[in-house]
Amino acid sequence: MGRGRLISFEGLDGAGKTTQMHLLEQWFIARAFPYRRTREPGGTPLGNEIRQLLLHRPDLEITPLAEAFLFQADRAQHFAKLVLPSLAAGIHVITDRCFDSSVAYQGVARDVGAELVEQLSLVAMQGYVPDLTILLDLDPVLVQQRTLEKRYDDDTREEQTRFDKEREEFHHRLRQAFLALAHKHPERIKIIDALKAPEQIHREIIALVEALLV
């Protein structure tokens, strides 16, 4: 059995990651491909505890650098305990967010430094980066509209997170950071217009995944 492939989904909260991950799961199931679906933060028991600290404890007033290190602690555990063992066993891994989110959120939007966060991430990931990253791109203004209309489909939406409550400027910086990463790594990060119909987005994703698995 060959090595599994790591596929990450990125984009602003509300861009439709959950819907597309579910559709990709169904595609894997229909073809009997072994896979695991996970998320960052929160892909392990330790990660779930870190997730609560990061997303749902605004009273803690976490500094940007401390926030960056907490995400890396989650990632180190995630890769050591779930991602890398799965890939080695020939199991494909679909993850809701990976290190590109840290570069965008903490590195750029929080001003910790993109290069520093990328270096920390590579250590946490033991040098392994996603084989394919799907970036669902959407204007932050449209994200807000979707959220107000439907609470859309993002991240199980337990409740509003610390990041949801940031000012609009923060989310515009995030979008630009993601797009800059995509232009820096076009061989890995593929931009898809999240305004397209979900079925069309799914077809585009499947084309990319099929090319990856050949």
C-alpha cells in the first residue's frame, strides 16, 4: 500500500469548507478509499482542550505569540498522533485547516511574523506539508452575509469564536494573506471561487484530487 495523501482546506470561516469536505468524504467512501477527516485545532484529545482555550475563552486575553505557540502545540500533537501515522499506513487525511492558517492568522493578521510561524509549523509537522491545499476564496463582506443568513456550514459552528468577533479589517488581512500564500505556492495551493455553486466547486476539487492520486 502506498503512502496516503494530506489534503487541507483553507479559507475564511463561512466560505464553505465543511460542505466541500463532506462531499469529498462521500467521494472517498464511494470509491472505498481509506481516509480520515480531522481538523486544526482539535484533531486529538489534547487538541480539543487547546481548541477550547483558543476559540472559546476570550477572558484569557491570549497574546498573539502565545496564541501562535498554542496552535503549534496542537499541530505537533496532531501530526505525531494522527496525521503522520495515518499517511504512513496508506490512509488519506482530509483536514479542516493546517499550517497555512497559522501563517495567515498569527503570522500576518496578528503580526507575529509569517516566516517565524512557517518555521515553527515545519517543526511541528516534522517537515511534512500538505500534498494539496484547497483555498476557498470569498470576500469577507459576503462571509458576514452568509453567516447572518444561515450560520452557513463552517467548522460545526459550536458558537462564535474569538476570531469571528474580530473587526472587518482583520478578515480582509486574512484573505490577502491566504491569496499571497497561494501565489507563493501555486503548485500546492489551489484557489477556488467560493461564490460558485457547491456542485461546481466539488467538481473542481475532485479534478484536483484525482490528479493528486494518479
